[in-house]
Amino acid sequence: MNKLKNVIAVIFIVFLFISTNAFAGRSTVHLEDQQIYNCIFLPRSGNYSYATARCYSVYPPNGELDTYTKIQTRIIDPSTSFSISDLVVLCETDSAPSNIQIYQGYLSLREVVIGFRGNNPKYEAYADVYYNGN
């Protein structure tokens, strides 16, 4: 009977792991200027023509006055380092992730890179971001 309980528990844990979104993540990124920084590798299912990203918060370093609200992102082909999406502006007041359309011809990629940069070349920032390769 204990063996059956253990097997059921293992099956339940495996089911929970499989049902979670393994394509998504969240982190704080450091944006020094308008270069694409903090490139993060994202696995993709290949079932969607877009990846998604959201900026929860963007703020200046060193406790300066926080008037920052936007950052920029794009999707990159990791094998060529070419952009495979348009540049998308993310605003911290958005209530849902933004879709970042991947160009035709790259939709079958099973791994892409998402890169973030500041919205103004004069200002350094930190941003709390969410991303999903879909």
C-alpha cells in the first residue's frame, strides 16, 4: 500500500512539473544604455508566432528620482545574432505581457534570445521583467 502511495505521489509531482510553463521566466536586468543587454535564452514550443514580455518596474540606480516607465525589447536568433522581431516598447503600467511578433522564416526556431535595453540612451536603469518564449 505504501508503494502505491509513493507511485501516486511521484506521478502527481511529475504532472505538476509538466503542467508548469517551462518557457517563461522573470528577473531583474541592468540596462546601462541603449545597447541590447541581458540576453536570455528562451526555449520555444514553436506553436506560436510570438514571444511575450512584460516590464513590471523600471527604476534608476542609486535611489535617484524615479520617473522611468519604459524599456525596449526584441527577439534575436541565437545562431546568427540577427534581430528576428521589431523593437517593442514595454511600459511598467501595462497590465499584461506584450506580444513580440517573430518574423516569418524564424517561427520554427526552438530557442530564441530575448534582449532588453533602456528607453533613453542617457540613462542607466534596472528593470523587473517577465519573458516567455511560447
